[in-house]
Amino acid sequence: MTSIAIIDSQISGISGDMLLASLVDAGANERRIIDAILACQNFLKGSKIESVRFSKTITHGFSAMAFSLDYTDNTRQRRGMDMYRSLAACCDSLDLEQRAKVFALECLKTIIVAEAFIHGEDTNHVYLDETSSVDTFADLIGCAAALQDLNLFESRILSTKVAVGGGTVTFSHGTVPNPTSAVLEIFKGKHFILAGGQVSEEITTPTGAAILVNLASESINHYPTFTPLKIGYGVGQKIFDHLPNILRFIIGGSSLASEAYSDTSCLIETTLDDISGEIIGNLIEQLSAGAVKDVIAIPGIAKKNRPTHLIRIICDHANLNNVLMTLFSETGTIGARFQEIQRLILPRSIVTVPVNISGYDFNVRVKISRGLNAEALGIKPEFDDVKVIASTTGISVKRALELVSAQITYKINVG
């Protein structure tokens, strides 16, 4: 059964402590996490952790796990790269797998890059303020250890829409609009859907945003087809009047084959009957150069027997507006239909297979697709490699494809 996890932050946003609490509530080893967090103080000069606690609490009638960290820190800001080196040393001192260490470091790097861009500084020299204290290390190390403990680094991790709140935020640089520039910069260019949420406060923090973009592979509007197995509830520190400040972390499984999965995409369609084939070809080139998953033009006959083309585009929801803008500007069409669709994606892999054609040795890239029972459904050589073989040996591309296909099929099926 394929492991799927969903980070549900569509109501109360996400912070490092909320996610960490939800992971412990979902079954991560509490003692192991606490020991890892306590090690953080040894790598940030001037910081001392007084206590680390996970405790069940009730908020708005819902039971959830709370994470509490009491510490002292006599340093108000630290250089980002100094923190990066300290975090790397902390990871090395712990029993963390390489992927857990890389995850923690990439999260901190995401924060550093965002802060450097905002303040117009080099990443080697930018200083961190609110994210420079030991609680940032605690969130990153704690989450890395918890994800490792739950064996979630091999899982397909999804994110709902992310509530970011509204209003203003006051911190070391003054009062700024919420979401803060750091949060927006972290999400910029990523495939996540942001929503204001129901409160006029900061409910998604830079640390929470950095963890999310380095953990979740895609953003969803609706839960996929899966079986929930464990649910963790992590409560934040703020108390709101009308909603529980809770993040949900759901761990489940899919009955599909181990590498097959489904995703939610957008299907866009429009009918064009008054533009040339060159314009349609250019449209396909423009869209293919972007982030669309597929684009095709289907010829047909429309009303009044007019020749027409149905343009069909598949893209992520996060790219919907950009794709529509390209469609309208490149074609002049005055409308388009779009809807959410579910796609089942079978497992596939690309391998390199050695072949000998006409006495010459070649390495050919081969795409192998498999069914739900792991049986090989398709074995397709890379056409560019086949053309190189044809050019080198002097045989036709058709003959080269036949010879290559015969050899790779035998080697893959027989060994």
C-alpha cells in the first residue's frame, strides 16, 4: 500500500511547532524527539533550553497535542550561514539519516534565501532576527527526527490550501502587512495555493512555510482517494475566538501499486475556428515551454461546418491563471472552459541499456512504464538516441528503431 500524508493547514495555517506537535500526536516517538531537540542548545552559543514538553490540551472542544519550549537566548540575531553551519553540526551529532539532515538544512536555507532577497543582501552575509533563536532549530530538528521516525520521507506528501491570515504583523522591522514578505517570498514560484483564512493575524510563519515547501510535493483542493490510518492534531500557541488553532497531519495509504498515484489537475478547453495553424503551433510551443502537463490540438468540424481545433490543456491549479493568460493573449479567444480532474499516473522509470548495432556499442535511454501489478506495459527507447544510432551506422531510423527495440526488450524481460 502506497503511503500518503496530507498536511491540512487550510483553516489555521502552519508553524513549525504546530507541525511538530501533529507529528508526535500521529505517533512519532516523543522521547526521541525531545532528546534531539535538547541537543540544539549545544550548537547555538548563548542559548539554553530550560524544558521541552508535549502535552494534550483541549481547544474549542477538540483534543490536540501542544509543543512547549522554554529557553533563554542572549543573542538577538545571528548570521544565516553561521546558523546553517551550526545546524549541520547539530544534525551530524544526532542519529539522523542523510535525507532527514538534508531536509532540515534545506528548510533553513529556504529561510536564509528569502531573507537575503527581501533585505537585498548576499546569502553569506544576511542576518536572521526572529528565526535566529534556538526554537527555529528545535522546530527543524524535531520535525526531521519525527518524519524519520514515522518513515515519511518515502511518502507522497500533499498540502491543502494554506491559510495565511490577514491584518498586520509587528516585529523587529516594524509593522508590515500579513502575510509577511518572508512568507510570500518562500511560497513564490512554488505550487501552493494561499488563502487569507478567517483571522486577521499571522497564522503561517516563515519556519512553517519553509518546512511545507520542502516537504509537500503538491497542493490540492480536495483530498485524494486514500485510506486514513493515523491522524495527528497539533495546536498553535495563539487562541482565537471562533476557530480552533489546529493543524491536521493525516497519514494514509492507497491501494494502488507502490509507485502509482493520482493527482488533481485542471483541464482547460477552448475551441478555435478563426486562426491559422501557425498560431496554433506557436500556442503549443508557448504552453509547452511553461509548466503545463499536456497540451493538444484536436481538429474537428463546428457549427456552420467551420473547420475548428479543440485546444485541450492540463496544468496544476497553481498555474491556471498563467495558462489562461497565455491562451487569451496568443489566440484572441474570448472564453475557455476549465474544471478539476483526477489523473491516475502509473509508475515509470528511465534506465540506460547498452546495445550493439552494426558492430557499434551504444547506451540507449529507455522509458519503462508498469501496470498496477508491476508488469511492464511499455518499453520505449529515447528517439533522439535512436537517431544518433541511425546516423552513426548509416541505417534508416526505422530500421534502427526495430533493432534497438528488439535488443532492449530482450534485455529488460530476460536480463
